[in-house]
Amino acid sequence: MEAAFIAAVVGCAFVGVLVGRWWVLIVPLVVVPVLYIGSDQGLWGYGLGDAWQVAMMFVLTFALVITAAAISLRRIVWRR
């Protein structure tokens, strides 16, 4: 299950680098809750454990920061 979350965060950063627009910050806001909904429904993993809300907010914040950094990096490199 951890591999799915890592792949999602890396995928969000990859989309941020590819597109380079600030509206891409919507992607982590959709992807992370979908991962947790799928985990809750048993689509992957064995459900949610204790304090999953805190973990979800941590993963969501991390995905947003990484995506914003990727967008900023693309914009800095693209200017040159």
C-alpha cells in the first residue's frame, strides 16, 4: 500500500514538471483522497488504521508541497 502512495506523490510531481501551471495543484487534492477512499473500500491494502486522518493530511500536504516545488522548478528552468 505504501508503494501506491509513493507512486501517487511522485506522479503528482511529474505532472507538475510536465505541465508547469499552478492549476495542476488540483491533482494532489483529487489523487490523495481517492487513494484513501480506495484503501477504505479494500481495493488495495487492508483498510485504514488508527489515525488515518492525520496520515492523510500529512500525505496531502507533502504531495502539495512537492507538486508546487516541481511547478516552480519547471518555471525557473523554462525561463532560461
